Amino acid sequence: MKQHRFTATARIPAPAETVYAILADYHQGHPSILPRPHFIAMQVEHGGIGAGTVVSFQMTFMGKVRSFRATIDEPEPGRVLRETDEKSGTVTTFLVEPALGNVCNVTITTATSVYNGILGTLQGWLTKRLLRPIYMKELANLAAKVSAARR
């Protein structure tokens, strides 16, 4: 099997610290930006803020409800948050980079294993095509959340 990566990036109108705090809060912040109906539920099993958190969640993907259990770590606290699915080894990383003013760039990157050959190419293309719009909606929800909080 080989690794396939895809990303989605957006400029968020808020300080990086504010945005990172939302992403790292698996009790309130992170669940509030998950796009519905794709994400059905998220439960915190352990922790809840940043590294050491364990969450389980359900997601509708390709017409099926799939369950995931992820462990959270922070390779660069305040900048990089990483979710690793315990079953598949799929890794989703949230990178928060300050920009000029009270703005930051947020990039969601997922690295997952796909089959070798033409099947893997098709699998990677389909996964990117289906997940990228979900991630773009998640980033839009994040921007809306920080905008609403500033009012």
C-alpha cells in the first residue's frame, strides 16, 4: 500500500491562538465546526483538550456510516494538532499559521493508505473528491464561528 495525501486550506479572520483553541477543544469547539450531515457524532473518551485526547466519531462517507477512534497529539503545541485513527492509521493534521494582522491560515491535511496501482490511484482520487469539500465546509464553519464570537 502507498500513502495518499490531500489538503484543504483557508484564511481565517482571527488570531491563530483563538483558532487553535477551538480546534484543540474536543468538548465544545471542534465538534461545533464539524459539517453536518457528514459528521454524525463525536464523543470524548479521554481528555478533551489537545494532546492525550481520545475521541470516537461517526461519519457518513460514500453512503455508509463509518466509525473512527482517534488519538490526538500536538507535535507543535499551538500550531500543529494531529488526529491518528487507531484502526486505519489515517492521520489528519490541522496546521494553524499566523498571517498579518488578526488573521491565520488553517490547513487540514489527511494522509491515508491506498492500494498500489490503478486501484490505489482511483481510491485516492475518489477520497480526495469526496473529503475535500467536507474539509472546505469545516474551514468555512470555523471562519463563521470566530466571526460570530467577535460580534
